[in-house]
Amino acid sequence: MRVHLTSPWIPAEWVRAHGLEARGIWFADKFRQDTPPLAGGVCAFAESVVRFAETQPDSAVVLTTACDQLQRGFDAAAFRGSARVFLFNLPATQTPVARQIYRAELARLGQFLLALGGTAPAPEMLRQEMAQSDEARRRLREAAPPAAARSYAESVARFHTDGNFAAPAVCTPTAPAALALVGGPLGAKDWKLFDTIEAAGGRVVLNATLTGERSLCPTFDRSAGLPPALAAASRQDADEPEPFDALVAGYIDNLVDVFQRPNTRLYAWLKPRLLARQVRGIVLWHFTGCDLWRAEWQTLREVSGRPVLLLEADEAAGISPRDTNRLQAFVEMIKQPWPRQAN
Amino acid sequence: MICAGIDAGSRAIKAVLFDPAASRVLASGLADQGVEQERLATELFDRLLRAAGLERSQISGVVATGYGRNSIRFASTTITEITCHARGVHHLAPDARTVIEIGGQDSKVIALEDGGRVRDFAMNDRCAAGTGRFLEMVASRLEMNWEKLSALAQQSRQPALISNVCAVFAETEIIGLLASGKPLPDVVAGVQNAVATRVATLAGRVAMPPVYFTGGVALQAGMARALAEVLACPVSVVPQPQFTGALGAAVLAAERVASGIRAFP
Amino acid sequence: MATPSKLNLTQWDDRYAELRRDGLREPAYGGPLRRHVEQEKDFRLEQLQFDNSPAALRLWNFLLTENERLRQARARGEKIVGAMKDLGTVPVMAYALPGLRAFYPDGAWWTPCLMEGSDRLLQQAEALGIDASFCPVRAMLPAFQNGGHFPLPDLLLCSTGAVCDDFSAIAQRLEHLGHAILWWEMPRRRAPAAGETACALPGNLTAPKIQVDCVRAELQRVGQVLGQLAGKDLDDALLTDGIRAANHVRRLLAELRQTVYAAPRAPLPALELLVAEMLALHFCSDREECIAVLEDLLAEARARVWQNQFVSGAEAVRIFWVNPVADLRAMNLLEDLGGRICGSDFMFTHALDLIPEDLPPLEALARSALADPMAGPATDRAARIVRECRANGVEAVVVSRIPGASHCAREGEIIREIVRQTIGLPAIELEIPPVCDALLPTLASRLQALVETARAKRTK
């Protein structure tokens, strides 16, 4: 049984530890293959998730409350009778209550996975899955700066698809127009964005979309979940805490996304990377109807001190000639000699 | 060294021949846009050459801009209209810090730094409100031409308030205003204010004075005043605003040639 | 008692003079309605029609003087709490403490309507980075920045989690603009799973205990912060009193709604009912006066029913209205076309239900908060709508979309489908912007078609 995840904040390790196949929905074979007709205000991504759930009776889809679009997409899917859909309540705050909610939701998801035919996860199995994915994420994080944008996106996509990936191709930076790409879920259909940017003389050095580098944030501290004294002791004598605690902490303490309130963690993650990679311009990419990202446009400009180009995907199929024109103008702009020290 | 700029816009193709040594426009012209863009652009280009007494071989470089730029195959290179309008206005008004360009199908606000570099820009290219298209719709609905629309706006005593941001619904609102007895000049002035307001919301994100207004809509009497009111700062119209894009393209062509970048294919 | 009717503003000038001659006694915030046009530039009042009763006059003056009331409270040294999004829970807590006033800055969403755009708040919001693809609540952003409407709160609280995206985004932008917010988590309400302890919530809903416990913990955190602001702990005794007082308001509203909706013809117009219902949220910044206003309205409604005097005709079609309207004029329009409101869900039905008084107060408030219709699925909302339609003999349903509101994209389809499947009522969806003048012909056509459809069903 394949379980499609619509968010990198749902631990694929948890699904695999239940003996089921976990896949990021963004790179699923039949996802976003056609362009669904959209009612006014409906996000194309969310609608594609709903339609996918309807057409994949042998799979399950896990949606999250990260946005209203997906939340209400779940309602629509449930209303239309899609049986194997689960809505994971992803807390927006970073309080003890939020941690409690996340923990409880993982447990509840576990019940859903058992009902799908999964098996109760043995702690050792969970530890192994966590160790493997942790190592994979570490390698991918380290590979990010010198990697060619499209190749890197492909590697991350492979990781979210089945946990395996080839090392991304390294590029020798030549283009002076270093860009960051920030925003929602960028699927394979959208990768021509990289090609368009490069054709215009730019280069994406930071893929901070939901399915890019940001999706690699979860990391496991083997001593997570223990009081500090015990945590220190545990590293020395290799006593490992319950892996479930570490799983919860690894995700809830490290996820970086726009829906968090406050979303200061997003900017704390972005700023040093923008500086370190000498980013000169930011492309903010989102699906039409995505209020959460669209509202960050001005804040992103103010916090980063860099120009921000807002691009929206009208439909499931990708970027339009109009957006290509904007990208070219944007790259032209940021290719100009840098007048002052970037902050 | 003579260079050329071709602006293949949505409504018209504009072209400029530029002598960088004298910093002078030798010839400029426009032609209605059509399906065969390259043919139309070529005819226009050749017409300008004849008017200036020049041959093609005397042209060192050609830059094409505008939405149809990629169809102009005889151009040395293409550059977006953002960069070209910015360069063109900077050439005419080096003190410019904001360029507002309202064309047939879109409007742009471009923030400039010292030296005419583009610092930031915002575009409305999705919606007719805030573009020349909206004014054309109104002119057509009122069964008058562009010039008459312009003249009427000057007669307004109290511009009407058009509340809708959507051009389709605004058209309905305009008819309602006229039916309720609102004087025609006030309605037309209200339409200009509505366009200015739409553009001002773009400008609010990037603009600072001095502000220069360019594009075909800048030729509408009253539009600069409307923009100045909503922006609460003076707005100057550049000379021959319909040619700014082509002029900027020609200036950029000259800069490229001077930098040793290969020009004519 | 004057014959009930609806008056425009000019007619109300005369009516006011008449009432004064007859010895009308008004609270300090009273006066002619026209002064709000002249002083506050609430130009929209010139397009509206109002009920002609002194009770309605008091209601409108109460609503339109709220900002002034808040400023006066600040001047007296009271602390102002800005509650956002939860719509009905935090103010119950705030008003339980002495020296605190709570209001919803979200309420600024009606300012562009009332001022007919002359406030330019929506344009200013766009300049602040929040454009027309967001709901009219974005008007509160520039209101915070320029301070020209409500006084800046001493404390800002905002619920998050299971809330609509555009509001969440607007509030986050507000925080980035320098207005510190205390965020508290609202989980996405769901039915208890097998093996989970179920808790009954107001409004015939249930939720798992774990969710109630989470909300209770969050409200405890909110209560602590409110207590710090007031310089006094918000203990159970205070909270119990606060709940009791809030329930007094809710009972009055429930009676008012029942009196109006159950009557053979409408004793009070839809517009006044909409405004009255809004008082449930935060008592329009004066809990005691709110009670007096509602008592007046209720007395007027009862008197009219008793004396068989109504504002709607006998043929008026009974309509259930879903979601509040950004342009108040839409309520007049419905009645002009032969409809009357006999049921409503303005997105805060949990603020109309009584808060349980047989539970520890924080537990009771948590259950009440979790009953928020926007925190759960649209199917829950639809179920309540169906119940009320049945109870009130509703003949048609209008789902009003708020431009830019993320929840409106999908909920209408579900609500209409459930209404159609379970009770076979005709239902339409229509979008109403803050100033709907240009759309009036379109809106009128659709509402009229709905009324005609409902009337045709009567004769079958």
C-alpha cells in the first residue's frame, strides 16, 4: 500500500516503519498530469491532490492543515467519498501544546496506517528508518550549495519518492545573477523554471521551496526528548531514548515553513543562506490562491533587502509566457553590477 | 556608429534610430501591430532608414524589446521592456527615480538607482484595469476616440468615484453613473483616476520621486495629473513617451556595441 | 409605537426630530444618524435603509461609536485587548477582568463599506503588501499603521492553526509590521476516533478530549497574559462570572433571533439583525450597554409581533443566510426583492451558543471555542444549517462569498449540496464585495431568481 504524503513534515520514516510505502505526492506518476478546471479561489495544487485521491483507490493520501486549501481539500475529498484520505493536524505554533498535538497526530496517523494493513512499528525498525533518512538529508543538505539547481531538485525529488537519490551534479558558477527560489511545492512540471532562469542568465543557488532544501530540515538528535542531564549522559553511554520521541522532536523542532505562527523560523533559516550564497534576488513562487505565500512578498523584500519577484502558477501545468517575461526582466535587473554591499 | 531599438508592443511596433556620438535620435516611427510581426518591424525599420538617409550596413546594433521581441529575428539581441524603458527614461531624464509606464495591455512601475539601474519593478499584466486597454474599452463604450476622451477629462469639475477594481464591473458602474446623470467629463476623469489608482498601488511598493510617466497612455491629457494626485508627488511626462522603450533599446544597443559585444547577426 | 418601516437617512432626520419632540431619551453616544456621515465620513449610511424604531437608532449609534468608546476607555486608563480570529472566546475572558476592554480589529473590515472607499484602507493595505486577493479584513492593516480608526491595543491575541489562510496571512503581516502578537493554537476539530474519550461541545458537536485539553491549555496561557495586563489573576470565580455575563448576552440574542425568525412576518429587518448578532462577539466594547441595546431590540420585536406589525410582506420568502456580507447594502437588497432572513450563520455560531455553566469555566470555554464553525469541516456547518432551516421553515439558502476569503472557495459547494440532498432547498452562492453598487443588477437578478424559485415551490 502506497501512502502519498503532501507535506515533508509528515515523517515518511513513520510510514515506512509501519511496513508501508511512503511517497511524496509531488513526484507521483499521475499527479498534476492534467489541468483541472478550478472554481474561483481554489488552489490548483490542492485540487490536484483531491483529484489524485479520487483516482487512486489503491493508495492513501495524507493531507495536512498547513493551509486552508488543503484542509478544505480534505473536506471535499471526504465529501466526494475518497476513503483513504487522512488529515494530519500540523500545529502552527511552537508551544508545548503544539508538540502535544503533533505527537498525538502521529499516533493517530499510526492507527490509520494500521487500518491500511500496516504493522505496528518496532522501535528498532523506526530507528533504522530514521537513521537512513537522517543521513540522506544530511548528505543532501551538504550538497546544496555547489549543486546545479535542476539536478539538485531531481535528487531531492528522488529522496521524497523512495528515499534513494543520486548525488546532484555540481555546477561551476558562472552566472552572476544568483537567485533564491522560495515558496510552495515545486513539482517536476515546474522545473522548467530553472531552465528559464538559466536561459536568462541567472542561477538558482537556493531552492527554498517546500520540496527543495527546506524539506530537508528535519534532523534527529539521538538524545532528543530527554531532560538535558540525561541527554548528555545518553550520548556517552549510547542509551537511546524511545525513537518516537526523537521523531517528534526532530520534526516539530526543525520544520521551517510559512504557515508557522510566528513564521520567524522561516526567516531565521533564510537570512544566513541568502547572505552566504550571495543571493541577489528572490523569486517567490506560489500557486494562485495561496494566501500564505503571497502575503510574504513584502515582508520578504523588507527582511532580505533584496528584490523579490512574485510568480504565481495559474494552473497545474507550469509557468506562462507572461511569467517568462517577468523572469527575464528580473534576471536582467539583478545581473546589473551590484551597487552596494549586500546585507 | 548608429544603433536601433525596436519595441514590439501589444498595440504598435515602435522603432528608433540613435546616434550615440551625438546622443541624438535620428528617426523614429511606429506601425500598427499585427500577426506578421517581423515583416511589420522590417518595413518600419527600412522606412526609418530611408527617412534618415541610411543603409542597413550602417547600423551597428539592433535591440528588440516588448512582448513580441522574440519574433524580431534581425535584432542582435532582445532585452525586456522593463530594462529598456528604464534606460530610455534615464537617457531623457537622468534624475528619474521612478518610471511609470502604462501601455496597451499592462502597466509597470520601475524603481531606478543612480545610473539608471533598475532597482525593483512591479507589473500589472493580468488585469485590464490600470492599463490603456481599460481606457480603450471606455472610449469604445462611449463611442468616441482616444483624443476626444482625453479632451473630455479636461472639462471635469468633480471626477466620479469608480469603486471597482475589475474593468468588467467598472464598465457596468460607468454606465450606471451616466444613467444617473453624472456629467460625462466627470465620468471620464473618474476613469482616469481609477487607472491611476490601480497603478499607484503598484507604485506604492517600489516608487519614490522624481517620477516620470511614459508609454502610450502618457499621451492622454489628464493622466499625469491623475497619477500625481494619487501619488501625492509631481509626475512628469517624458517627451514622446510612446518611443521610450525603443529609445532605451537603441541606447542599450549602443552600449553593447561600445562594450565590444557583437551586434548585427 | 410607530408603524414599522424602513427609512433612508433623510427620512431618519425627520424621524429623529419627531422622536426628540416626543421625549426620546438616549445614552451619551446617542444622536442623529446623519452625524456619522458628517463626522466619520460613513457615507454608506446614505445608501442604506434602517428600521425606524428608537431601538434601532440606539443599535446603530452603539455600533458606529465604538472607536470613540475605545478611545475614551483608553483615556480613562483602561487596557485595550485586540482579539483576533477566534470570534467570541477571548473577549469573554477579557471582560471578566476589571479594567480591560476587548474588541476585534477584524471588524475594520466594514470600514471600506461604511466609508465607501473614501478611507482608502484597501488601497493602503495593498501598498503594505496585502492586495485584493485577500479578504476585506486586510483593511485592519493600515488601520493599525495610521491609528486613525481604533486605538492601538495594549495586547494583541490571535488564534491560529485551524483558521482561514488569508486572515492568518494578514495577521502575520501585521506582526512583521511591528505589532507583537500572542498566537494561540486552535486545533482542527474532528470527530472522536474509536477509543477516544468524546466531549460534547455546544451546537450538537463532539470532539476528542485531547483536543479540548489542548484548547484549555492554550486558553490558560491566554488567561495568564490577560491577568498580567489587568494586574489581577483571572481565577475561576472571575471567569465564571464572565461566562455568566456572556451567556446573558447570548440568551438575549437567542431570544431575539427566535422572536424574529419564528414570526409569521419579519418584525425587524435583516440589517439590524446582522448588526445585533455581531454584538455577541465582543459586546461592541461595552458589555453592559450591549445588554441594554439587545433588550431594547427584543422588546421592540416582541411588541411588533404582539401587535401584528411587521416590516416584511406576507409573501416574503424565508431565507437562510450563510456568511456575513462585506457590503451591508446586500441585506436591504434581499428584502427589497421579497426575501427575509429566517436563519443565519455568520461564521461565529459558537458565539451564539451558551457556554456551559456546569463545567469548570476554562473547560467550558475550551469546548465553546472548539465549537467554532470555522475550526471544523464544512459538513458540520451544513448540518447545523439544515437543522435551523428545518426549525425555522426556511425556503431557500444564500451562501455569500467574501471576496478573497480562502474558506469560501470550497465550503459553498459542500453546504449547498448537503442542503439540496437533505432538505431539497434551492441554494445560491454569490460574492459581495465591500462596495457592491456596480454589482447590484447582477446580485438583484440572482436573489430575485432565488425568491421566484422558492415561491414557485410553494404552489407545487
